[in-house]
Amino acid sequence: MFTNWNRKAVAAACFSSFLAAAGSRALAGDSVANSPSSYTTVAEGSTATHRAVTDQEFAQLNIYVGGSIPAGTNLLLFRFLFDLTTFGNTSGYITPLLFEYGPDEAFTVYKVVGIGRGYEVKLNPSPQSIPFDVIEGVTVPSGVNFAFGFITALVDAGGVPILTSQGVVDFAGTYPDGGQGVGGAGTTNDWEWTVGGSPPVVALGTTFSLGANADYVLGQPYRTYSAQVIGMAPAH
């Protein structure tokens, strides 16, 4: 979780990065020329710190289920750590994804509502960041039931994996870390993950769930991935 002093530093850096990338785009309905004082830095997910392993599966999809992205958040960065190579790959791919979730029968269903731009990433002893740049679908969460995730693949506009890789984000073995996620009180370090089989297609509207009421099945027990989303949300 960000301390008060580095929250301000990250906020300034993130806002500067956003201005550079956004150009004349509107920020949550306002001009991007507005002062960043009307926004606050938010983060969801888990710390980008060393954990034990990386995924073996190609095009593994993982969803952070331990907290929600605040409504109105402008997604800026996907931050992660890839500092070990469990299965020999020293590079791979990440495409950030945005999900909207809700109950369906006994299970929560996560629906793809935003597909980010994918990037090739390489092994690095330090945390890395890539833009969380949604190029298809929802760009700004409009409600409280939005979550983020990623797939270790590059996908086309229809969400079909075109280049895939094994894991490029550390995760904590079989069980999740205890305590709070980087979002603070009320959050956890719980992540869910897709279960084997063919690489999932992440077209807009594709669903994921622990039950059989979705296009793809998620697995448990929870894991903790060394990844988080950082954005700017309207200050209240």
C-alpha cells in the first residue's frame, strides 16, 4: 500500500504520464488541462515483490478478485514483477484486461469489458510497468463492480490470442498471501486463474467463473500474483 509521501510522488508521475499519453482526450468528462489535485492515485492488486514461481501454461489468464477498481478511475499502468524464470522463458507477453462482475446463481461471473494493448516483456530483477491502455471496450469503470486481470498473450481486436507465452509474473505457489492488497482496508491478495485447456479467447463479453455458468472455468485455491493496476480516480 502506498504511504502518504510516496502516494503524492506516484500521483504526480502518473498524472504526467497520463497527460503525455492522452493528449487532448477528456479525463472523466473534464479537460486534461485540469489540475491533478481533483484526482487521487489509486491502486488495486498485490505488491510487485518476489514470489516463488511463474505459470507453466501458455496464455494463462488471471483475475484479481480481492478488490474493486473505484468508479471513474482512469487506468494508467499495469505494474508487475518478472524476476525469475521457472520454465526457462526469459520473455513473454502481457495484455491487461478489464472485467465487470456480478452474481449468477452461486458464483460470481467476470465478463470481459475492456481489452488493453498488449506488450512483450522481458525478465528483469526490478518491477516493471506497461501502459494500461484499453483499445477495445470500456475505458473508464462506470460502477463499483469492476476488476482487472491479464493474459500472457498478445490478442487481436476480437480477443483471439495470436502470440502466447508462459508466465511472466511471479506468483505465490498454491496459496495466497494473507493481509490486505495494495488497495488497503477491505481488500485481499486473492487471484483466480483459468484452468488448463485451450488458450481462452478474451473477446468483449466473454465470461469466467468458478462454476459452469460461464464460457471458461476459473480455478482455486486462490493465488497471489505480483501485479497491480494504478490509476487516477476523482477525489471525493
